[in-house]
Amino acid sequence: MNTANRITLARIALIPLFMFFFAEWPASLADAAVFRFLNEYGSYMAVAIFVLASGTDKLDGYIARKYNQITNLGKLLDPLADKLLISVALIMMVQADMIASWVAVIMIGREFVITGLRMIASAQGIALAADRFGKWKMVAQVVAIVAVMLENVPFQWFTYIRVDQLLMLLALLMTLASGVHYLVNNFKALKLNEM
């Protein structure tokens, strides 16, 4: 297994750790110092893990291209790791009442639609590459998720506006726009009448 794929697997392995630190532990466990600590500071550790995991997305791609380590396994794992990381963060933020459930449904739903389109294309021998709008969408989602997880810090020190929620709205709009853009640009390449 090459270095790029190891980095991608590390990103996937960080997801349960992210979940552990982001989880709100029951009050019955709060008497134990470790759970009290996790409830108080765990979300900050979860943010650090999320940022680290998100950063490895750029790193594994760079290494794969620079050192000619592009593999079929990497082509499968890299987008899977991205979708898992973002989806888990969104679902956990819904559970923590940080975002509305419909926001997570739209963002995760877009990924299902695009993945479905790619599967149809793959079955027809057509490779649909990611475009720059999808990459911008990912950056917007990461920034918004971090801002919401930090509960509007540091923006709350400068304004009463919920900048974190505005960033999440922007990420939602970019998610929708990039999905529509991807569908419009790639739909014609598919031979749907042959299915």
C-alpha cells in the first residue's frame, strides 16, 4: 500500500476518534473526571481532529499526483473518506442541535445523487471526474462545519451576527449549486436510453 492510500485510510480512522470527542456524554457519567473533561473540552479536540482529517484530503491527493501513486483503491477511498467525514460531522451536529436536520439531508443527499450518477457512468465505461465546484463545495463545508462546531467563536467577539450559520447557509447553497452544475455538465454524457 502506498503513502497516499495510507493517508486516506488515516483520515477514515480519524472519524471514530472525532465522534468520540464530539459526543455529549450522559450526565450519569459526568461524575467521572474524564467524562466531565470530555463534555467540557471534547468539542475543541473534535474540531482539531476534524481539521486534521480534512487537511489530509489535500495531502493525499498531492502525494498521489507528485509521486505517481494514483491507484484504483485511492480513487475509491478518497471520495469515500470525504463523504464519510462530512456526513458524520453533519449528523452529529444535528444530534447536538447545532444545525437543522434538513440542512444535513440536503448536503448528504447531494452526495448520494452525485455518487449514483458516477455509478451509472462507471457501468457505461464513462469516468466522471470531480470538478472545481465540487472542491470549492468541500472547502465551504469544512469551514462551515468548523465555525458551527466552535459555536460562532471567534466571530461572536466582533459581531452579534451568527457568522457560523451564515457560513453553513453559504455551504448549503454551494452544495446545491455544485450538484446542479455537475448534473447539467455530465448528464448528457450518460446513455440513459440504453439502460
